[in-house]
Amino acid sequence: MIYKGHIIWVDDEVHHLKPHIMFLESKGYKVSSVSNGTDADSLNKKNRYDLVLLDQNMPGLDGIETLKKIKSHRASIPVVMITKSEDEWLMDEAISQQIQQFLIKPVSPNQVYIACKQILEKKRLIQDKTSADYLQDFRTINQDIDFISSPDAWWTLYLKLVKWQIKFEQHADLNLQNILADQMKTCNQLFTRYIEENYEHLIKDKTQSLFSPTIFEKHAKPILEKKNKVCIIIIDCMRCDQFLSIYSHLESLFNIDISYHLSLLPSATPYSRNAIFSGLYPDELIKYYPKQRDLFLNSSQGLNKYENELLIDQLSRLKMEDKKVHYHKIWALEEGKRFSKKIKNFLDKDVLALVVNFVDMLAHDSSKMEVLKEIIPDELAYRNTVKSWVKNSWFNDVLKQLSDSNFEVIITSDHGSVKVNREVMVSADKDASSGVRYKYGRNLNTRNKNVIKIDEPQKYRLPAFGPQFNYLIAKNDSYFLYPNDANKYKNKLLDSFQHGGVSMEEMLVPVIKMKGVE
């Protein structure tokens, strides 16, 4: 016979509990009984019980002492304490020893059954409900996916899928992860097609305030107009699933409102983050800032070196030149610790702008270091690494200080990343940029269908530097290789996290607005 669980009931009057035990057995549980704490401790060492029902008032070892012995052998075993006493000290002591429930005698068979069911069957019941709910959503998504016709609808769909990813993380033994992964892949293919067909229109539509250049005006300006202070934090390369994995932690510090923006193409820092700080599209940026044009032409590594200047100029265009600004870029642990210690020096500013590079460094380094590939082999491990960093690093100290300040906080990213596993061969001259998911230069070519080829950059609001200048943007989970070094770089890049292309993970970026909890 397969039991729902094996229970040991410890009570010096266990002979009076026969009706309760028979009732539990009729519900599918196996119940063993013992009349004292010493025997309970001995049996617990020999058997693997699923639950302990424990009386407090027993001769010899009382319930608390028995509880300590049982937990010392197996700390994770769930315990329900049953007692006549309603003393608060006893409840405090029992709870501090990590009991699951506290029942006051006399108890009915049904009360005990409900307590057992909640502990022993809760996981299965939640999993069954989770499976049923997802399969219902699965059918609904498949029915509706071909009719999605707006960025808002894509965001709603993507947010729903990501929430399922997070929920499945708590139920690792569910057999639905592969179904969800396939559905995410299908949705990404259709999203890519939507972007390919509609990007030119979306980026020209003045009624749309969706893209990277609009973030400050749309989200920060209204706060400043109310004479409030704002801190905008750009966590480079942070994905939606990573944001949602820390959502409950952020809620412990702030009241939260979540929306989104669309990263520009290429979904890469030189384009999307410069756009956030400047409020300009890339073609406008090189027009107003000739030195930025020179950086692009030289494929410089310092394409984001003028962010502070760009932000101040944007404030001036928004007629907010009187606002006091502090910009700070944090790229290393020690710099983060230093900033955390001196953040109070900047709390008199109207605008505090932070750029944090930790998540982006993880993405880039995972393609260079084999040990990181092992530590972060997939999206789940990547999420958990980011979540651990947020909760345990200097960044958490900064969040706590901001929650106690009079700043309203906006956290977002410039773009996300996607795990790549499909190589695409491209041809390019020696002066082409070196991106893995996007390239720009002269006469770039590929025959692969997993690429958007942009021969007229102005239609995408992108810089063009002379004749035959074009861009290649990777779709879905593809990445670029040159034929002459294909095997060398394939081994490095396969299954790494990259950005610059078209995918929901890269382009649909949360914007989280937060106020400290009063």
C-alpha cells in the first residue's frame, strides 16, 4: 500500500487516541505511536518519519525536550505540538524550535487530519494546482499568440511567461519546464517577427513613449516636477526574470509599481544606455555629440564614457537645469562598498544616477571563464546568482538607505540578455565591430535567416558612416561567427549569455518605480 505519509504520534496517553489514529489511517496515512519522548527519540533515529505529532505534557522528557532531541537528529522533520496549555512562553519556545503548528487540547480527529494534510500534502496540492493553471494558460497563450499586435500585449504575455518560470523554480519536480521552454521559444520567434515587421513604425511613432530615450522624461521628470528627489539605477544587462526574482525582497523595503520599456536595437549598452541618459536616439546622439561619432568610428570600448554629460544636457532640454545631479558608475566590488559608505554625502542631490555593472559582467565573463559556465549553466542559475548578489552585497545596503531617504527610486536596465546556441556565419571586413549579437560596418553579409540585415540605418534611427554601411542584428538565440575562426569561438560562445539582438529577454525591460515604506 502506498501511504500519503508516515506519522509518529508521541503522547503518554496514546491509548486514548485510537479513534484519531484510525481516522488518519482511513485518510491514507501510516501512523506509529509511542508513549514517551525517549522511545520517540530512539525510533526517530531508526526510521524516516514524515511528521511528528507531539504532546507537551509527558513524564520524563516533556514535549520541548523531546522536540530538541528529534530536531538534533533531523532538523527538517515537521512537528505539530499538541498541548492543554495556552501559556505564551510555551508557544514562543515551541515556535522558536521550528514547529509547524500548535494545537490546543481537546482536539477532534478532523483538526488533526487538517493539520497533517496541510503539512504533508500542501506541496502536492500546490503542484497540482500550478500544473492545472499553467496548462490552462498554455492553451490560452497558444490561442491568442497570433493576434498580438502591440508592445503592451507582448509585455503582458512575456510577464506572464516569466512569472511561470519563477513559479516553476519553486517546484523543480514538475514536468512542465520543457513545455514552458518550448512555448517561450515559440513566443520569441513570433516576437522577433513582430519587431522585424513593426520596428520602423514604432520608432517613428511620436505617440509611443516606449523606447530607451523616453525613460527619464516619462518616469523621472514627473517626480522632479513635484519637487521630489529621484534616484535612477541602471543595472546593466538585467533581465525581467532576474528583476522578478528579487521583487519580494524589494517589496520588503519599498512600495512598488512595475511597467516596462523597449530597448533600442541593437539591444546593447552603447545604444540603449546612452539613449537613457541622453534622451536621444543614436542618430541624434552622433549629430549633437561629434566625439561620440568618433568613438563609434573607432569601435572604441569607451562608448558610454559621457553619460554624466548626457544626463545634464537632457535635464537642460527638459528645463530642469537647476537640479543638482550626482552620477556614479560602479563596476567593481570595492567601488560599490565605497559608494555604500558615502551615499549619505549625495542625499542632498535632486537626481542621483547610478550605473551598476555586476549583471553585465556575469554575462560577459560566462563566455570567457569555464568555471562561470559551470556555475551559471542556465537561466535558473543566473537568476539565483543575481538574487543572491542583490540580497547580500553592498547594493542591498544602498537600497536600505534609499528606502529610509526621501528619494523615489527607479530601477531598470538598458537591455537584457539571451542564452545563445545557434551559430550564424557572417562575412565582414577587418573594420567591422566585434559584437556577438550585432555588428556594424561596411558590406556586412550573411545568408542566414536568423539575422535582420539593416541596409538603411536611418530607418532604424541608427548612425550611418558612409556608403555601404550596414548592420546585422541576430534573432532569437543565434550568435555570429566568422568562417576562419568558427570552431575556436564556437566553443567559447555556445550556451553563453549575450545581448544586442532581438528577443523578448533583451528588449522587454522592466521599469520598477519605488517609494520607501512609511
